[in-house]
Amino acid sequence: MMEDMPHMSAVPALRRAAETSRRYADRRPVSSRTVDALTALSCFGLMLLDVPGLAEADNSLGRVSATLVLGAGAATLLLRRRLPWVPYLVALVFLGWLQDLTLVQFALYSLGRFRGRTAAVAATLGYIAMAYALFSTPLWPTHKGDSLSDFLSLVVPIGVLASGVGIAAHRQDLLRELDVRRAEAAALQAVQQERTSVARDVHDLVGRELTVLAVRAEVLAVRARREEQGDDFEELAETARRAHRMLNEIIVRRADERTATPGFEGLPALAEEGERMGSPVELSIDDQARRVSPLRQTAVYRVVQECLTNAAKHAPGEKVSVRIGVEGPRLRIEVRNPLAEEGPALRKPVSSGTGTLSMRERVESMGGTLTAGARDGSYCVRALLPAGL
């Protein structure tokens, strides 16, 4: 039976084609249509091996007509993502008419890959039932002299293997999609947390200034009570209190025990912490930079904090340089550390990959820009913020 059906060798070829398909699918420049076209061409190339046998068989097909029929059947694989049942039904027709088992392998794989386990199992059972019916009748060319063991050892494994590989690929697709969703959720969460942190800093700093403004206006109102400006000062105090209430309602307030984000005064403590973690820190802050607003100072603190954490994880023991200065209208922050040498003994630290997103979100929320990446043998993070001086 194996000698009469050379297309049985397509079983290992199906596995190779499936692996190739997955590799192409993982590469972004290759579109799904290209992958489908390559799959159809692979199937057609394997079926061309059967053309001489089909031309000799009693099925009213010559070499040219057999090639055209097989090409049309392979072309149905272009629909394997949207309508995978179409190549499957055509494959069943080929099974009964031409005793071809190549297209059905690709069709069962496609059903398992793009419709999941339930559809693949149902299609496999339908294929086995039809093949057994044909095997049990004279319609199967090699019926005479064959036994049930031939059917169980050849036809059934072909369908089970093809659908099984498709189901496994479907599972891998779901896992990859889940990883992508988790990464997107982590990035969105990091951005949202940074926005909340910025909002809380605004609440702490702006709320404090509004409180001072309200108290000062009340004092002036008392002093000028008998003058014409008394009512104006009272109205100013009420406006400040109303703005403070609105700020409390719009922005989520911190818990009582939560302290405000430090500014430049907290950077030396960060440097000491970095040194304790094994990464010496060289900190330099221009005098002019110290005049920027507290809100900008908190942004600088957060950027430096994240950079020192990343340096301790990815380049332990390397010296970190932190430079903060003013260039024209911009506040410039630069954190640089040498790239760690790669080696088999070094293990990559666990990282969510959202630290840079958090830094960029905070900087951009204040009208600035942030770049991060390898440069001249070092990893460099540069941020530019409006100085506001």
C-alpha cells in the first residue's frame, strides 16, 4: 500500500511546513497572506509528486488536468484562516476521488490552528469515518489484499498527527497573545500609576500653595476690613478655598501617612542607596537647576530613582554618572552607566520593562522628552524639561 501511494511521505513534510509557517508568522515583516501563499505552494509542490500516478490511474485525468485540479485544491488553503472548512471539504473530495491525503493534512492542521481543538477533533473524526468507508469498498484502489491494520497504521495517524500539530500551534498562538496582552496591560498600568503619582504630586504642591494663598488673603481681609479692598480680599480667600476643594475632588488624595515625593534634597539619599547596592553614584547638580519649581524637581527625582534602580539591576558594580543642569530654557537630566559585560555566569534580572514607560510618561506630562538606549559603550538616559525659570 505504501508503494502505491508515494504521497504518504508528506507526513514529515507537514510537520516541517508547520514549523516553517510558525517561524514566518513570528516575523513581523512577513504578512499572514504571504504565509498562506507559501503554505499553499508547499502543499501544491507535494501533490505534484502524485501527478504521474494520477495520470496512469483510471480517473479520467491526464498530467495537465491533474496538475490544474491539484493546483485549484491547494489554492483553497489561501482561505485557511477565515474559512478553514473550505479546504477541508475539498480535501475530502480529493480523498474519495483521487485518494490524495496531502491536502487533508494541511486542512486538518489549519482547522486545529485557527479554530481550536473542538473543530479539529470533529474534522478528524469525519475524515477517519469517510476514509474507513472508502477503505472498506472497492473505491479504494489498493483495497484488495489490505487489512484493517493498514488503515489503522497509516490513514488514522495522518489525520491525528495533522490535527494534533494544529491544536498545539493554536495553543501557542493563544499563549503568545496572552503574553502580548499582559505586556500591554503592564505598560498601561505603569502609565496610569505614573499619571496618578503626578496628579498626587500636583495635589500636594499646588494644594499647599492654595492653602497659603487662602490664609494670606484672609489675613489681609481682616487688616483691610474697614477699607474698600476688604471685600476683594475676602473674595480672593474664598476663591482660593474653593479651588482647593475642587483640587481635592478631582485628584485622588494621598493617605495621611504618605509623604510627598522628594525633590533635589532627596537625590543624595538615592546616591547613597545606590552605593550600598554596589553601584557608585557621581551626582552633579548645577546651582541654577536648583531654582526650578518643586513639581519639576519631583519629576527629576523619579527619573533618577528609576535610572539608579535599572543600573543596579543591569550593570551591578558599574559607576553611575548623574548630571542635572540648565541649558537655555530647558532643564537637562543625564544618567549614564557603562554597559555590563555579557557572560555565561551573568543572569538577566527580572524586569517588567515598564520603568522607561513610567519615566517617559512623567516627563512628557510636563512637556518634556526622554530618550534611553546604548550610546558609546554606555547606557544613557536623557530627559529635557521646560526649566520654567
